[in-house]
Amino acid sequence: MPQNRTKNLVILGLLIGLVTVATISIKVPVPATGGVIHVGDSLIFLAAILFGRKKGAIAGGLGGFLADILAGYGQWAIPTLIIKCLMGYTVGTIADGKGKQLINFRNIVAIIVGTLIMVTGYYIAGGFIIGFNVAIAGIPWDILQGIGGGVIFFPIGLVLKKNRTFQSFIDGL
């Protein structure tokens, strides 16, 4: 039992780190809002779909929170914590990561719903932080980020899903 707890804690730490690094390493500025689009959502999808809703929520929320703090977007840290946590939890709840096929109806719906949560959450948070008239300009960029995250997730997820070592590792959790 303690070994499994330690294993889960290590996996969670790695997932948080991966979300953080993916969020701050590859980013495209959005001049209209002062924000960025990034590939961090692809790792939130990975965490939620392959490891479940709890890990998806924690990795998404804390990974996004840390990325905002480290990248100088501290004003967004608390909203990101809430939005990405809710996004990861919802994606993990809807998704079917244990099935044989990774590209399936439930996983696609999960990514779409997760993206809608992210877009809505950042519009509301942005309304309070930068004003609703400015926040509306971020909606298309957030949609692009969510779709891009899904597109990036699937090839990575497929490779991991087909890897026997990775799959036996996941099955052992």
C-alpha cells in the first residue's frame, strides 16, 4: 500500500511538472488580451484521460497555477487553478481512457467539454481582470488552444497507449 501511494505521488508530481513546462515553454502571445496560447492543455488532457479525473484535476490546476506564477501572470493564477482543475476533473470524468481505442466518442466529447469549460472560465475571469469587452477577444484564441491541445494529445496518447511498458505501469496503479 505505501509503495502504491508513493508511486501515485511521484506520478502526480511528474504530471504537474509536465503541465507547467508545456504551458510556459511553447507559447504564442495574444496581443488583444495580453495573454498567451500554449500547449499545456494537451498535457491536462493526457493526465485526465490516461490517469483519471483526480490526477487530471490536480495536474491541470496546480500545473497551470505554477505556470502563471513562473511566467509572470500572477493575476491569473487563482482563476487558472480553478478553471484548469475543473477542466481536468470534467475531462477525466467523461473520458474513457481505459478502453482499447483512445480515439473514441467519449474522449472527443471530453476534450470538447473541457475546452468549453476553459473558454467560459477565462472569459468570466478575464471579464473581471481585464474587462468583458477585452476578454471577448480571447475566446477564439482559447478555442484554438483547446482544439490544438486535443490535436497534440492524441498522437502522444496513442504512442503511450501502445507502449506495453507504459500500459502495464498504468494498469498497476
